[in-house]
Amino acid sequence: MKEFKELRNSLERGGSMPSRSIAFISHPEPGQHIQPFPRPHLESFENPLRAQMAELHLRNRGLLDEMSVFEAVEADSSDVLSVHSEYVLDTAMLMTDLGSGQLGEAAYASPELLRSALLSTGGAKLAANLVTEPDYIHSFSLMRPPGHHATSSASMGLCYFNNIAIAARSIQTEVGIKRISIVDIDDHFGNGTAEIFYSDPSVQYISIHEYDYESLGLGHYYEVGQGKAKGTNINIPLVEMSQDESYNSAFERVVLPAIKSFKPEVIGVSAGFDAHYSDPVGNMNIDSKTFWWIGREVNSLVQDLKLQGSFWVLEGGYNPFSLGPCIEASLRGLAGEETPELEDQCERVINQELIDANNEIIDAVLETVEVYW
Ligand SMILES: [Zn+2]
């Protein structure tokens, strides 16, 4: 972050942009909750090791010294109830007391579930609140379990409480932020976040995700929002094994103009890194350079549109060896630094057929959503 520091120093000496830093949120216990399965069961990849190893990587690379580091605090039940039904909270409380049980599809309880989930939500809430303050321009919450699959009425897909949705609601009600764009870069469609804001014109939800065109499910581009919120739900469903080029096109052709048209005050990023080629759960094919590029583009949006900032909330990313480098790349992009050379970056064969297929999909997405801009 040396260059960012230098940029800040030069701005302090009379530059035109404000001098604001990046906030980083974690906790000494990164959520002790563990899914009750042995490896290599799919659910077992979402475990405390992910956050521990990612934080260790960031520390070893000197990033923690360059950011303002905060400790997450538990959210409370009113935060959870701001987007979820009482059933979601009651079930999590009851099954935590029991120490086991199934809350929903791929969402299991442990004796540590409630505390871990409330800490994760609290981390997201703190991340969102910090960027509404003058000292911070971007923030990143490295907390787990993730949240974007949790709907208003159900925990599912390794997610219990929808951290980013609760965080967005909290800066609307507590700080008075009116318009928020949420960009979801996780490999998977954030069905929960989409559902929570589907009829809400004050929150724009944009998701780039892997989509199975053989068996159509939620996340298709024809889902655009409801009532006054029509046009504020934007799905970019890319084909399996999509590469960096398609993520760049999706961002340049859809995400950037959509956010410019919506004019939010704050951007939230559902920061999933399971689209990385090495991920054991996702099936995409991108590397840390793309996460750097996304960080850089989000920072440019914040600067150019004079937004209050962006807050990033960890979602997926299940290879504990590549999660840290991917987060490092994003943070360096946010800080305005050049692409870091990281060990996951290697030449990979470019599949033009997949790029062409995705270009057609992006054309169709644009045709569907551009009418609302
Ligand atoms: Zn995911």
C-alpha cells in the first residue's frame, strides 16, 4: 500500500481528493462454527481456516500495517430482524442451543453457530458504517459464515444471516443513506440478497455468476425486480468455466454503466472469491488479476462519482491458499496500486467459444436492463 500512502500524503499537501484510508475488519476467533461433515464434503470447505489463512497472508504481505484494523462486534437480534423473519433467528437460536440440526439446504448448526453468524453480520455492519464516516473510503470484512444465499425467510447454502443485506439496511436506517448498489462477484448467484431487495427501488443488486443453462434456476437475466424496483435487479449469468475476459466485459458493459445510471451513495461488494480457477466449490476460471481489476474499477467509480465509499463483505472463496492472494489483489486495486504479481497468476488457455457465448449473454442482459437506465 506504499503508493496509496504516498497518494494520501500528496493529497494532504493540497491535492483535490480527500485523504481517506481503507478499514479492515476481522476477529481473533474467525467464527468457530464448523459444518458437521468430514472433508472433502462440499460444506466442509466453509470453515475457520479460510479466514485464518487469508488474514495470515495479508499480515505477511504487510497489508494489515497499511489499513485501519477493527475487531468485529456481534450484531444484535434487531439487526437480523431488519431483513429476516423471526423464524430465521429463532431457528438459529434453537439449533445452536441444541448444538446440531439442519436449518435449511446446506446450512447446519453447531454449538458456535449463533455467535459466529452474529459476529459475521456485525463485521459487515461495521464495514458499511465505517465508509459513511469521513476517515474511510473503503472497507473489507473478513468474517464468516457468508450470507448472500440467506433469504428473508430461510438460511441456506452455508449462509445463515444475510450479512450484506443487513449492513445495507443499517446504513439506510441509522445513517440515512438512501441509495446503495450491491455488486455480487461470488461464483454463485446471491439469491438471498436478490430476493430481499427485489421490490425495493433503493437498493440496486447486480450479480455476475455461474449459471447452468441446462437446468434453468434462479439468477437468469430476465429477473429484473418488481414494481417500482423494476430494473434494479441485474443478473449476469455467465457460462461455466468463464474466464477473466468475460468478467471484464460484464463489468465494463453492464456493471459500470448500471451503477452510473443508478447513482448510489455507497457501493457494497459481496466479495466472493470462489470464481478463482483453483476453487474447490466454484467452476469458473479467473485469477487474482481480475480481482485486482475489479478493486480498481470500484475505486474509480467511488472517486469519479464522488460516492461515500465501498464496503466489501466476504462471501465464498474456499481454497485457503488462494483466498488471501485474491483479497490482497482486491485491496491493492482499491488502493490504486498496480497489479501485484501473485503466485496464482499463470498463463491459461483462452477459450474463444466461451468468450463468444458470454458476449451473447451480455448482449441479452444489456437489451433487458438498458431500458431502465
Ligand atoms: Zn459462492
